[in-house]
Amino acid sequence: MKNTSTFHIGQAVPLERDNIDTDQIIPKQFLKSIKKSGFGQNLFDAWRYEDEGFPGQDVSLRKINKDFILNQKKFLDSDILISKKNFGCGSSREHAVWSLLDYGFKVVIAESFADIFYNNCFNNGLLPIVLDSKEIDQLLDLADQRQQIEIDLENQIIFSVDSEIAHFDIDPFRKKCILEGLDEIGLSLTHSEQIKEFEKNRILDSPWIFIDEKENG
Amino acid sequence: MSYTLYDKLWNQHEVTQRADNTYLLYIDRHLIHEVTSPQAFEGLKLAGRKPWRISANIATPDHNVPTTDRSKGLEGIYDEVAKLQVVTLDDNCKEHDILQFDIHDRRQGIVHVVGPEQGLTLPGMTIVCGDSHTSTHGALATLSMGIGTSEVEHVLATQCLKTSKLKNMRVTISGELQHGVTPKDVTLAVIGQIGTAGGTGYAIEYSGSVIENMTIEGRMTVCNMAIEAGARAGLVAYDKTTEDYIKNRPFAPSGNKWLEAIDQWKDLASDEGSYFDKEIIIDGSSIAPQVTWGTSPEMVIDIDGLIPEPTSDSIKHALDYMNLESGKRIKDIRLDQIFIGSCTNSRIEDLREAAKILEGKKISSTIKRAIVVPGSGLVSKQAIEEGLDEIFIQSGFEWRAPGCSMCLAMNPDQLGDGEHCASTSNRNFEGRQGYGGRTHLVSPATAAASAIEGSFVDVREFIS
């Protein structure tokens, strides 16, 4: 069923809770890294493992929590995450998105997302999709049956193997960014002249913003 | 045409609309700490870009710094990975000539305490930081928002945030607060009412007589937790209280510029008749001291409340994690640790509020550890000058050096597995204050009174 407009085909794992916060997605002890990679093994660390996690551990030696859904054999190869309300609330840490991507997730589907997390997703190519609870329930059934889910980003439709499940909304430019991987900064810098002009006026209008301590005596 | 405060701040900073219908919003001030900036500087370097305007940026390390012995400086950070992060901030600031209050500087502290304290946060500004609690600065009539690391890199490179316009919400807290009820209780009560996603997509302007009569530090506590209501930005109108707070701060304007500035700032309030997409009105006199029982800030009840019934999976999960029984009194929870600090409640007024209750008293022998962590080196200095440190120490608290500390426990200050903590911080998420730790968010007054009692007490009765 894969056609040219398919963004992703995969299997989903449900994490059926509201308010999954960024501290759960990647606990704070792993934020000390100065890199963007390597966070996947500690995604949902406190839920995935029986013991307390530390940076630099050999995770293969840790005892896993067999009850946690990501560890259940059935869901091991999932690359679509389904959750409920207010996913990604809490801190602004982009590490939360980096760890979902590093684990292998390509898409997160939820009833709603926290603002900062939602922006962070697009800035890293992780696709967040908002659906209503009824549509999510349908996807949960598919996930449970280990049926494949197809995401057609171009046409903004989610399919099961044999039918259309839901249509989703996405900002057209953000869609373009995910599909084409545009350089956001480069794009903003095409407005350099306008920024300079604005800044010049701002200095005239509110000079104290640009005063440093020394000048101020 | 009448505008809200948010609309005015937006209009004064909108540079242009990009082809994708998002806007470039000019950023006056960018605050930087060690955790969310290294990857942004790295990205800048890889793309061969430079910071747009150096003097817009101010940095200080806060999340990873130890709060015990500060005399060793960087060598006092025993976790090598954490140390590298602080060193990386030093290196990036040196390379780009960015002003940093480093680990040795007496002005070092939590970035959201340091900004206003130094007068680096000025009314009318747009302020961003790679930290969700940037909403704090809205207390000074600024538009301040937390951003992710990609956005940190974008702001460094372009001096603009690429963003969409938020909707306007006004939360009016009318009447007068009861004696013993604090700004922390106000902000928790708001979250309890609208929920942790209630403000998603909005900027929340706090208003009403309770806010008008509140100090700037109190307003910062309220705006700090706007993000816990889902709102990226919290705001309070400029008034005489704002003016008095800013005057004579190191980076505030002086002389003629000061006069010019206060003349401009006085317009930083929502116009009469301006439109809000959502209005919430709360009777301030009905707010009791608040305590969170669960693992989300919206799981909050009055001090004389009962632990709720497990009416949803989320509540059931939270009750299990917190090891609480429905129907029991919140006052019956035995406490193991007390934490007074964080960008929510570590300013001088917070420390005074707690010290007033602790003076001449001892904390309960059942409390394993009670720590107080001032928000900055200057808050600490002021507290010492007022003798507050002695009051804390005499009562059984440990007096610490400034930083984020046990709010998110990236440094060695942590809860043990299963321990209950009365904490003046902002998030009661699972494991945030330590693996298996159980956090209850409260005001400094409630934390102090509960430390004496060994369990939660109604501070209104305690002080009468």
C-alpha cells in the first residue's frame, strides 16, 4: 500500500496516560550531555527499567520492567507512539524529542500536546499529530492487533491496511519543513535586512535595552 | 482600538511575517544556562554562523552547580559529565564574549532570579531562555517565553524567535488574600482550577486586586507557574510597584534615560475594553493554602482537603506512585525532607516568609533533611545581612549556596526512594526530585510550618 505520498508506515505502541511530562520522557540525570544523540536508551528510563538509571551505564546489564508497554515483546518494534492529553508537558528540554527520535520513533499521535514540546518536534523532524479521542481509540485497536499504520503526510491522512482512519491538520509550512528538511535559521536570515532595520528603530525608541552596565555607571 | 498587554508587547516586537505565515519576533534579551545551550552553540558553529547581537545575551550556570562547598569552584562538581556542561558554557561565553555570571561570581544564581535582580529584565522587553520557567519575567510587564534548544540557536543566529501569536487569557484574582495565604497558593489554585493544559496556546495576564497589591517577587512566583497551567507566557501590567522594583538596579537605565523609560513603560497595561479570548475570575479570599498530592501540579487541594478517589487512570497511577490512600487527610502525610528554593520561591521575600515562621523553633526530629537554597549569590548575601541564615540553621535547616538544586535534582541534592518532600518548587512529576521521590508543592510558609510539625499544617492556624 505504500505510495509516493507516504511519510511513514509502522506499528504503534499506546501509552495511555494524560500529562506525560518531559521528566518522564527523559529524566534529568541524562540532560548533562552536551550532545544531541545517545538519549534513546534512556527514553522513559524510570518506567523502562527496574533500577535507577545513570548516565554512562551499560543498559544491557540493567533489569528491565517487563510490565512496561515498550518492553512487551508485542510492541518492541514500534515506531509510532500514541498517547492522550497534554503530551510533553513540563520543561522545554529538547532532549525529550531527541530521545524519542534516537529510540526510533518517527511519529507521536496524541489528543493534545504541550506548546514547547510541539515546536521542538518540528524543529527535529519528529511528526506530532493531534487526533480526537475516538480516532485515537481506533488506532489503539490497530496497535493492539499489530496492524500497520500508514501516515500520508502530503494528504494528511492516516490509513490502516484497508481503510482511511483519520484526517489530520498540520500547518502547511511545518509540513513542508518535515518533508523537505528546510533550514529554519537560513530561511529567517533571508529577512536579515528587515531585522536590521527593526533593530535600528528599537535602539532609537528604547535605548536602555541596549545599554550595558559600564555605560550605565 | 484597544489592545491587551500581550498584544502591545507583540506589536512592538513583530519584525515581519515569513512566507509560512509565522512571525519573526525581535528578542531584546536572551538568557542562557548550561543545560539547554551547548547543542545550540554547536549548531551555530557547524553552520558557520555567529551570534547576531552579543550584548542581548546573559549567561549563568544554575542547574548543575553544587550547593554545598562553592570554594572549589568547578572542581567542586564531582560529576565529570555535569562539570563538562558547565565548562562548555564557560567556553562558549568566552568564545563569543557573552557576559556570564560564572560559578565564582557573587551574582551567579538561578537565571530567572538573576535577570530581574540585575535589572536585565526590563518592562516592555521580549525575553527568551531555553527554560520553560522564563514565564517568570512576565511579572515585570515583559513578554517572556521558554524555548527549546533549536530555538535557542535560532535566536542566537537571528535575534528573532520564529513564532505564532498566542491567544489572550485573563485571570482575575479579586478581593483580598487571607493572612498566611501567599502568591504560591494563588498560582497553585489557578492551576487547580484551569488544569495543566488549560492555558495551552494562551498568554495569561494575571490581574485583579490581589495581583495589584502583590509585590514584584510575588508576581514572579505567580507568572513562574503559568507554564504549569500550559501557558508559555504569564504577564502582569506595569505599575508603580514595578517602577520601584526596577529603579537603581545595576542594568536599569538611569538619569534622563530612566525618565524616558518610565514614561514609555506606563502604557504597558491592557487597555480598558480590550478583548480576551478567555476570562477566569477567582475570589482571592476563598483561596486556602494549597498542597499538591499527586504527580501533576493540577493535582492540588486545600490544606484541609482529603486525598481524592481514583476516578481516572491518571489519578490511580498518581496515588500508587505517591503511596496515598483516597479519603485520608493531606495533613496526615509524614514528611521526610523539606526543600525551600527554586526559581519559584528562592527570593529574599520567600526566605523572610519562611524564616518568620521558623524563628525560635526547631524542625521536627522526624525530618531527615531540610535545605534552603537561595536563588542567587546576592539573595544569599542579603539574607545573611538580615540574619536569616542563622534562623534557618538554628531551626535545623541546612543553608546552601545558590542554584536550581533539588527542584530538578541534577546536582547531588536529591530525594531518596519513597521519601515525601514539602517543596517550594514548581513540578511534582515522578522522580523529578530524585528517583522514587514524592514531591508536594507548597508555599515557603507552609514548607516552614510543616517542617516544624513533621507533616502538613495549616499555616493560617500556625501563625494566629
